[in-house]
Amino acid sequence: MKAFVVYTLLRAVLFLAAWILILGVWKLVDGGAVTGAQLFFAAIGAFIVSGVASYFVLRTPREALAQRVEARAAKAVSKFDEMRSKED
């Protein structure tokens, strides 16, 4: 559970950082007030940027999460096989 929470929070922080960065650059270039359309397109850009960046930046937490999921799946399969053998 901890690995999932850590990875999810890091993804959210990375998304928010990318969103704020894109909005900041857009504001510097455009100079006007931020509109709803700009917020929407900045969110789409942040989704893409944070997705690509997370592949490189969040490798360690992602691997920890994958190991945790794999261990839980192996434990569940083992328990299922044990219950099946008791039925036979």
C-alpha cells in the first residue's frame, strides 16, 4: 500500500509541476490573463510532459510498486493453490 501511495503522490506532484510550468511559460509569452482554454490545453500538455518525465524520473518508485504487486500476486496464487489442493 505504501509504494502505491508514494508513486501516486509523486505522479500528482510531477503533473502539477508540469502544469504550473506550462502555464507560467504561456503567461510569459502571451502576457494576458489566463483563460479556461489555456488551463485546459496546459493540463493536456502537462499530462503528456509528466507522463514522459515519469518514465525516467520515477523509475525507482515504479519498480518498488511493481515488486510489491508481484509479491502480493504470488502470495494470492499460492493461497489459491493451497485452497484448491485442500478441496481435492
